[in-house]
Amino acid sequence: GAVVSQHPSRVICKSGTSVKIECRSLDFQATTMFWYRQFPKQSLMLMATSNEGSKATYEQGVEKDKFLINHASLTLSTLTVTSAHPEDSSFYICSGEGGPYNEQFFGPGTRLTVL
Amino acid sequence: DAKTTQPNSMESNEEEPVHLPCNHSTISGTDYIHWYRQLPSQGPEYVIHGLTSNVNNRMASLAIAEDRKSSTLILHRATLRDAAVYYCILSPTGANNLFFGTGTRLTVIP
């Protein structure tokens, strides 16, 4: 299957700082990328859908000014958690759409801990 | 979004077949049935998907009931590496976003 990478794999930051997470499709072009959040022992929750070159579409309840998404190229999307607080601590996972069935290929996730 | 219902957990012995059920009684005619799995501390992985006919690939088989209100993911010989949470997700034709339910946690016993 196609490969998606995320950087960093884990990050610890102080409350009030901003954190940027990168999501790259390494061997395919992803017109559409998705960002999910997963709290411990819970399922994935879709946060937003981003299309290359246009604004992201956010799911209900997700603050677009807090979770800034940029999809500047067909292989890179970034999620910036602005003014992070402890309740933003979570496992953030991205995916890119590709393959013969337009299936989603997921990154390995980024574990964010806000102190 | 059409809902799916899966058992919270299942166990299987290593090298035995595993049948993971999914109920989706409110499925519409244009909904595809997708299966993804998530190994511990990793992102999910695509397993298989189908619309009406049964499907086979190198990872698994998908058996879809004639009325499409249920489906079963079949792992032909479970290995320890198949221990994961398996998600059954419905997605309408043309839609590309996935809404994950709680899934089934599969434990494989050596």
C-alpha cells in the first residue's frame, strides 16, 4: 500500500504554545487529506477534510481557528494546534486518499502532550 | 451517517479462521462497506471494501448479506499480527470521509 508519514511522531509542549504536525504522502499524490483525533481508548474522530489548494472543511464542533490546516501541495498537509491546552493532548492521525479504490492511507500518528 | 454495530471484542486462536460481524440495517443503496483495522499505537490500515458482491483480497474476504443489512469480514488464518481493532464503516458513493465507530477488538491467542 501507499505510504504516509507524519512528523513529529510525538511532541510535548507547554500550555499556550502552538504545535505544527506535518503529514506527507511519500509515494502517491493525495488531492484530499484528512485529519483525525483519537483520545485514549476511544475511536478516531474526523476533524477536517482538506483539499489541495483550497480551504479545509471542518467537522461540527472542531474550531477552525484553533486547528489550522494547510494543504499546499499534493503531498503535504499540515495541522497547527494553536495555543494548545492540556485538553488538546491526543493522538493526531492524518490520511491521504489514493490507490485504485480511493481508499485512505493513514499515517502512523502524532502523540501530542500539552503540559 | 448510516450506523454500524459491531461486537466490542472477539477472540480467536492462532491459525484459525475469524469471522468478524457487522450489522448495518439502515444501509442505503449507494453505501459502500469499508473495513479498516488499527494495530496498537498505529494509524488505521485499509483492509477491504465492497458494495454488493463478496470480495476477496490478499488480506481478507468480505461476505455481504443478500439484503446488505449485515456483512462479515473473514480472516482465513489468524496470526498474532492480526490482533487489532477492526472497524466496519459505511460510506456513500462519491463521499470520501470516514466516520469510525467503536470497532471490534480482536485478540489472537497463541
